[in-house]
Amino acid sequence: MITENYQQVVDEIQQAARAAGRDPASIRLVTVTKGHPVEAIREVVQAGARWLGENYVEEALPKQAGLAGFAGLEWHMIGHVQSRKAGPVIQSFSMLHSLDSLKLAQRLERFSAQAGRVLPVLLEFNVSGEASKHGWPGWDEAAWEALLPALRQIGGLPHLQVRGLMTMAPYSEDPEQSRPYFQRLRRLAGYLRDALPGLDFAELSMGMSGDYHVAIQEGATILRIGTAIMGVRACTIAPAPSVN
């Protein structure tokens, strides 16, 4: 079933992109594998998935080991990262979607420098104001200017490469409810392009299983889709406090 789900989602992404007047190749899919066992992830990889998204380092590591025989896989950290876990992120992931503080950026910079690599990152913004959401405060457009000093510092870190923005819309059974939040993130990207011309804000990581069609219409370049492909999560592995 996972194979069929994956192909259906890929087909629908292509159809939605064309309907929006966009090139389907400009939209990439991160298959969210949080809570699913290696056997299920192996099936989706065999179906064609190459970008895999995880929320917890501890959960991702055994999956990465179990799928080490597949070439071309990229593991993306899409969940909140505590600054003390910056080291494992550098060691194990191709991209971080959820950079949400200067403190975390500085820790990532230090570990990236030690590892001799440059880490692509997306800046996570809370554009809804929901207290449960992580991210830079982006819901008040009048306050965007106050974010610039910290973002400028991040842009100057040589071992981090800002690629764009990420957000998560509030949950709703009606995908149209997500539209204003996706529009706000797109406006924010435009604002930051003008205010910080040396940085790259081309990527918009937004849209999940219930609202990715709307996200495509509003300019998403990266979709994070789990349930529509993988089904209901088989398990949830809580983050262990011992990783430093």
C-alpha cells in the first residue's frame, strides 16, 4: 500500500503543480518517516523516495543504519532541535528544516566547522502565533524588522547555508484554512530577500498531507508528507535525554 500511496502523491503533486502553472520539477518531496519501522521505510525508498524526514535524532539513527545500502538517500531533520543536540544533527542529516534560534545556529556553526562541512538550513517561522508551534515569531508582520539583526548574524556564519524558510500551518480538516499562513510565509521570504540581499530564501518548506495542494498553489518548493504516504504511525519513539 505504501508504494501505491507514494505514487499517487507524486502524481497529485505533478498535477497540482501544472494546474498552478508551475514546473513539477521545482517541487521536492520529503517523505516523513517518523514513527515508522525500517521495513516500511524500505518499501517507500524502493518506490522512489530519496528525501526522508525525521523529527528525532535517536529515532533516525537506527533507521539510517538499516537503510545504509541504498544509494542517494538524504535524511532531513524536520523536528525541533535543542541546542545540546546540534552535534548529532551535523553528523547525521543532509539538511535542517527547523533552525529557530541564534543560539542553535551558533552551536551548529561550531560543530559544522569541526566536521569540515557546510550545513544547509531552513529558518523555521511560526506564522500563526500558536503557542504550541516552534519557530521565529513571524505572525506579526509589523515586527519582522526586529528579527533582522539575528538573521543577519546567522547569514554570516560560514558553515551554515541559509536556503529558505519553513513553517507548519495550524491543523484543520479544511486545507483552505492553511492558505493565509502559507501566503504569510511567502511574503516573509520576499521581505527577507529585500532586507538581507546576500542570503538565499528560495526554498519554502510548507505543506503536509492535508494541505499540500494549497501549499503548491502558494509557492511551496518542499513538501513534508507523511500520513498520506506511510499511513498512520506505527510507533512513536520519544527523544532520549542522553544524547549530547
